[in-house]
Amino acid sequence: MVSRQPAEALVLEERETPRPGSGEILIRVSACGVCRTDLHVVDGDLPRVGPVIPGHEIVGVVEEVGPGVEGLAPGMRVGVPWLGHTCGHCPYCRGARENLCDDPLFTGYTRDGGYASHAIADARFCFPLGPGEDAALAPLLCAGLIGWRSLRMAGEGRAIGIYGFGAAAHIITQVARWQGRDIFAFTRPGDLAAQAFARAQGAVWAGGSDEAPPEALDAAIIFAPVGALVPIALQVVKKGGRVVCGGIHMSDIPSFPYRLLWEERQLVSIANLTREDARAFLDIAPRAGVVTQVTRYPLERANEALADLREGRLTGAAVLIP
Ligand SMILES: [Zn+2]
Ligand SMILES: [Zn+2]
């Protein structure tokens, strides 16, 4: 399913199965999650060049291995995340911050992704997966990973707010509970179904983003792409608290009085992931007993899945099955 032009529906195309080059593998896709970033790619919120096959939460089986690939063999199940390639020599790569690489490739954005029967991936950015069903594992590869990086960035505090209770939030709430923390979930005002879903995942409190939580929070994570939530979140964190923006794109942040940031509150963003994040989180998810809630769509119905995500009709994560 190809995004030919920004802001146009995806189109089903028949293509030759690609062959892996040096250091690459060919994967037969068994499931690919639908992430909010896919919406930003397809809708044209992110700058792009030319057509692309979206999808960066790929679960599949190695079908063919290119020259020079080590540690992967045909028949192995792997996961492919958003970070699809890094240069290996820029200051960020050398400084263990490859998420900020100067010359990266992103799966389903600057290289073709998993809304397809097959995908080519850089073998160094593929990860063996633990037990579980293909579709249930797919959301771990971005919602889980970016959620995990956001949660780590939120610090060690106990009381954590989450704005936007979608795929990432439902995974990371389970991890935070396992760590002994308390999650306070904020949804669109009046979205009682999302609030009930948040409580079912282990949130100790759930309410609208226009409501005050029952106590001041140590940190807050914003997954919703809504800049107006930034000053709102700054108001509910304690002195020294941190607000983490977990998305790749957000509407403009309205101006706000300096007193909301004062007292050493911090406002930070998360960009991409490192392979270390992937290894750490894929190890933690089964130990934390993470259970994802997914809605399956046949691959040809990718446009429907994207529309359901855009309109907030999903509970949990959408996953495409080729
Ligand atoms: Zn680099
Ligand atoms: Zn994503």
C-alpha cells in the first residue's frame, strides 16, 4: 500500500519482490502496526520526497539474507522499528545517541516500510522477538519503544501523567504499573470510553485533559499531537517536574506565562530510538506482562485503519495483516 502523494489515499500496487543488498534482509511481513507517525507521513505533516510504503512496526519472518549479514537466518522471526539505518560515524552515532544521527533512514518514511507483503531492512536494525502472536507484538516496535523512551525520559518519579491514551499509552501504563508507579491518564474531554480503557490498563486516575488530577504529578508525557497540551501539562507537574513530548509532530504550542516553566520545570522532546532502547524494551515487555490490545485490518484496508486512527475511533492499536 503506497503513499504516492501527501494527503492522498494509499494505493494498492503490485511490485516485484525486492532482493536484499549487502547487509540487508528480505522479510515476509506477517503484521505491521499503524502508528500516528504514519498519519503524519501520509497526511504530509512531515516533509518528504517521493512515494513511500509506510509502516514501521513490522513483524515478519526472514526470507532471504544478503551478503555480510550476521546473526540472522531464513526462518527467524524479527521486528523492525522506525530507526532503519544510521551512518555510524557522525558525532551522535559515536556518542551513543544514534537516535539523533545526522544521516539516518527511517522505516516507512525515508525507506519503504511494512504496509506490504515483503520488506527490505538493514539487518543491524532488526530485532529477534520473544513469544507472542505477530499482531500483538507489532505495536511494541514503535508505540512500545517510543513510549519506553518517553517513560525513561520522564525520570524516576512515582506520579506520571499521560496525555493521549492510544497505543503508546496503553503499553507504557502497563510497564509503569509493573515498576510500581501511578499513571494519571488524560483523554479528550468527555471521552469516557478512553478513560475506562485507561483504568482497565492500570491507570489510577483517568479524566479529561481539562481536568486537574487529584495530586500534583512528578512528570507528564504528551502523546497527543496537540501543542495546547504543553502549558496544560506544565500546570499539573510539581516543582522540578518534567513534561515530555513523545510525538514527532505537534500543532503549535500557544504562548504561556513563564511562571508555568519556572521552579525548574523542564520541557523536553523525544526523537526516534536507539537500538539499545529496542533491546531493553523488548526484554522488559514480556517480563512486565504487557498485553497489547489490537484491532486487525487486512492490508488492503490500510486507508480505513488510518482513518480510524485519525478520527480517534480506535481503542489500543491498529495492525495490518497482509
Ligand atoms: Zn550518524
Ligand atoms: Zn511510530
